[in-house]
Amino acid sequence: MKLIYVIPTIIFVIIVVGLLATNVKKKNTDITREKTKVAMIMNGATDDHSWGQSHYEGMKKTAKELNLDVAFRENIAANRISESVMEGLIAAGVKIIIANSFQFGPHIQAVASKHPEVKFFHASGIETSSNVATFFGRIYQMRYLSGIVAGMQTKTGNIGYVAAFDIPEVVRGINAFTLGVKKANPKANVIVRWTKSWEDDKICAKETRSLLANRSIDVLAMHTDSREPMRIADSLGIWIIGYNLDNAEFYPEHFLTAPVWRWEKFYTPHIRDALKNKFVGKSYLGGIESGIVDLAPFTSHVNPEAIALVASEREKMLNGSFDVFYGPIKDNSGTIRINEGESMSDSDMFNQFNWFVMGVKTDEK
């Protein structure tokens, strides 16, 4: 008779112990049960409808999923002031710092070396360490696809491109865009004007007007953080290929599409890893397969043939049978730079791209 009562008791104890163990395990592994302090230092604003806002929106989505307490520091100069800002954030308990501009590089390294317990993510950076990771995306893939749209849209064969600096990142984008243009319209050309500024509205407006003056440009693309190129193009009835964010709502009459960022696709998994003590100080590069880079939805102005060709080229990139800088590719003097059957290395593409493909014309001052 005693055995009848003992067995249920043993079973009950086993169940209780199991439940307690499960709860302890959950408590010990649930990294989001408490808020973690994170900070983002930005060279622009959270509401710039461009580069800055793309990071802000991505981080807000990640913060919600991972229960983060995020401090945003806007319009931070890339000098010793940025180091003071980071030091202040760390003193306030911030465990992870994200910087969204290449120019912050040496200042991140200076602060990171003093605080090995803090993890740093540097967008478009090039220097890593044990507690500094860099990250970027293959946005050139989306530049190429948007170039197809522009090539199909132009009637004059002249496409303008307002660009900030003659650096590998910008050159890479111009070349990818132009290869897309040529895929759709072999006779079209891309005319580039330099602003020498990422976000100065007055300068970007001035150089945009100079580019468009006395030329039959009917499509305009851009690589600046200022929206002035889009505003001016819209006022002149010129088709718009944007950048960073979908700004179709502001220019409904002329906006076509834009290469855009989905930064939450990077932030969520990598910040989660950092919270799990799985941070790795290396360079991360996400392509079309990662979802970090994308195209804004096509507006009703986009040529249906362009939509079909973009879908076909996108599929080839997704299945790995094609990428933008597969040869043969000639530079704008007619010299073969990438032979048939060969492709450009990431090292050359991201660090040493100093020439333009056939079809690029620079509008020198």
C-alpha cells in the first residue's frame, strides 16, 4: 500500500525539479529579459530621409526585438569631439556602440582600445580589432538593378549622377549603376558631378543645378545624403532614382525607385550575438541574399520591361550565377579591365576601385 503513495510522490518531485530546471535555464539564457544600453553616433540626423534615417529605422526595429535602450547622438563631428561623446556614453553604462560614418574610424579605435569590455560596430569602416567590427552591404547590386530602370526610362540617353566623393565606395556605385544602364540601353551614358560633400544642402543644390544646366538629362541618380538632388529634379520634371530610403511619397510625380538599406537585417543577429558574448571583431559584408540591401518598391512610372529585366537579373544574383562585376568589362577609355570569365575581387572592389566603366563621363568643375 505504501508503494502506491510513494510512486506518485516521486513522479511529482521529478516534474517539479524539471520545471525548476527549465525556468532556471530560461532565465540564464534569455538575453532580452533586461534592457541593454546601446548607442549610435551619427554624422547626420535621424530624420534626414536618407543615410541617417536608414540606420535609425533599422535600429528601432532591432531595439524592439532585443529589448535595447538605444541612445542616438545626431550630427556628431568626426573629430576628438566624437571621442568625448563615446566616453560619456560608456560612463553612462552603454555596452555597445554603433557608428554610422567612415570618418569615425580613428576615433572609434582610440576609444575601443581603452574599453575592451565595450563592443563597437562601425558602418563602412575598414579597421577591426578584438572589440571592433565593421559592416557594410553590397549596395552596388541594387545600384546595378536601379541602373536598369534608369536605362529603360531615359529618352535622351543622358542620365545624371550627383555624387559626393571620388572614393572606392562611390566609384563602385557609379560603375554598377552604369553597367545596369548599359544592360538596358547600350547607347545611354551617365554624367557624374561631384559635390565634395555628403550632406551640405547648399553645395549639393548648386552642383545638381550645374550638372543639369544646358544638358538633355532626363533621369537623375545620386550618392549624397542630401535630398536636394531629388527636390531639384522633381521641380524640373526629371525622373528620380533615389538612395538610402524610399522617398516616393515626397516626389510622387517623378520618383522611380531607390537602392535602400534594411539595417535591422544586420543589427538584430549581430547585436544578439554580442549579447550572448559571441561578438567577433571582423568585417561583415551582406549581399542581396542577406536582405540588408534592397530596392524600394517600383512606382507606377517604371517601365514594365524594366521590372521584368530587374526580376531576371535579381534572380541570377540570388542563385549565384551572376554578380555585377563579372567580365568582360571595359573602362571608359575602352581598355579591358576584367576579362571574360573573371570577376573583380572584393579587395579591389572595396579598396582600390579608381577607374570608371565604359559609359561614365565625369563633369569636371
